[in-house]
Amino acid sequence: MGIAKTIAAAWHGAYLLDGTTVVREVRAALDDASLDEAARRRAAGAATREEEALLDTRGNEEWRTRDRRLVRGGVVYDPSAPNAPDVGGDPTVHRAALFREAERALKATWDPSIHVEEAVRALRDLDRAANLLGERVVSWVARDYPEVEGGTPAAAAEVLLQRRGALEFAPTDSAIVDARRQLAELLRAIAAARAKVDDAVRASVPVHVPNLNRLLGPELAARLVAQAGGLDRLAHLPASTVQVLGAERAFFEHLRGRAPPPRHGLLFLHPAVQSSPRPQRGKLARALAAKVAIAARLDRAGAEVNPALAAAFDARRAAIRAAGPGRGRRARPRRSRPPLDRAAQDR
């Protein structure tokens, strides 16, 4: 039995090979529109028009190919099959088509909420920096201003920047004095930058995620989008995952058998969940997560604000509260550690 013929594809056309000899070919059109369409088809895993035209001439012959896109009835995948022949052509034409396809794909997958996500992460970084620097400023200033001890970092910085009189234990080295004052100014600048970023988040969230903003408020909506890794990913998550976003550590502790399953993550920060009795929080978080999942999909599709989501959650909240606190979560028995000697388990 002879070797099966090979169908090989390239950007400039589709070729049928018998060994290394081209026995049939369908050349591709090299205009921009045709090249762009072929690039989109290849990216989607489909055959191009010239490849389909060549496949239609197969009849009952058995062909082989090293391109998985072309595997279908009578065409067998063979990674050792030869490549398409080099028939020349200007490679810059193909390169330009690939750049156009890459630009189109980037625009199609671009998620504007990435800026909100980065802003929320910036707030976290600023909080960490302010906490570390504020603790140091309070400790340092309290050395010669004892009344600052136990005060807030902002108050310590204000004392340092406003007072100029030297005390008995104040530093006499001007370089130390200037350096400490610079730290106080930096702490004040961090607070100002944080306020600026926070205002920007509150202004941007209603624009990018209006339905989530209506349901959760700007701060919680922004944190949920950042925790999910962007609006696009949040829109693809089921409600059960949305419910526990932010409680990943508790969830993995549950998977290890060390803790009960978490009932909520960031959604606990919603006033309706936080102010409810403990036995009702899980139900409320589950109801809220279902509406959040719908709101994220609406925002991803660019839909207008749907007030029915908030109204439906309010109705569900009233029903849960009317039903009473419930029995709560049953206490789970503690698991004993397995014996060191595995053979002891059979005794």
C-alpha cells in the first residue's frame, strides 16, 4: 500500500502533495480582506476557503496532514507529514496581516475595568505603605513629643510639621531633623494620593460597571472586580464562586478538612449581609451573589442599569428576614489526626 497523499497549508495557499511533489493546489488571494479573513479562520481553528476548496476534491482518497485543523473524515493526523512547499511570495504581506489580526484580537479582548482593578491594587499598596511608615513616624516622634504616644500617624505627622521648638530630648543633628520631617511629609503625601485614587475609583465604577455599582456600591464593586481579575472573568464566574470571592484561604482550609466551608467572602462587606444575624448571612450572601453574577454579565455586555436586580435582592432579603434566624450551622465534630503507625488503623 502506497503512502497517502498529504494536504499541507500555508498562508499563500493549500497544497496536495504526493511525496514531495505538488499534484494539486489552491492559491490564496493576497488582498488585505482575504488575508485577514484567513487569519481569523486559523485563529478560530477552522479551515480557510482555499483549504476547504482543496478538501472538497478529496473524494474517497485517504489523505494525511500535520495540521489538526484539517483533520476530518478521510484525513488523518500525521505529525511527520511534510510541510507546504515554499513557493515564494512577499512575507511582509503575511506579516502585515498577522499584525492586523493581533490588533483586532487585542481590541476584542480588552477589558476597560483593568484600570479600576489597578486602582484598587494601588489603594492596597498605599494602605500598606501608610501603615508601615505611620508606625515608624509615631514611634520616632514620641521620643521627644510623649503626648503623641498612642496617637494616629496623621496626628504625629501634623505635630512634627507644625512644631518647631526644641525639647530636651529632641535631635540636635539638623540632618536627622530634616529627614524626620521629610518622612512626615511623605506620610501626608501618601494620604493625599490615597484620597485621590479613592475618589477616582468612586467616579469610574458607575461608568464601567453601572449594574454592579447599583447593587453593591462603588467601593465593594471595585474590590470584587479586582478580586475576580477583571470584569470579563467576573462575568464568567458562577454565583457559587462569586459568593466566596475573597475567602480563598478559608475555602482551601475547608478542602483540607480543617474548617467548615465559607459562607461569604467580600460580599460580607455589603450592609445587608453584615448587619444581618449570623444564621442568615449565608443565605443573603448566596442571594446577593446570584444578582451580582447577572449584573456582571450585563455590564460586560454594555447594558443599561437594570433596577430590577436590586429590587429582587431586596425582596429576597425581606423574605429571609421574615423567615426568622433559622437554626444556624451545626457544629462539626473535630477530626482526629491519623495515627503515626498506619497499621494501627486496622486494629
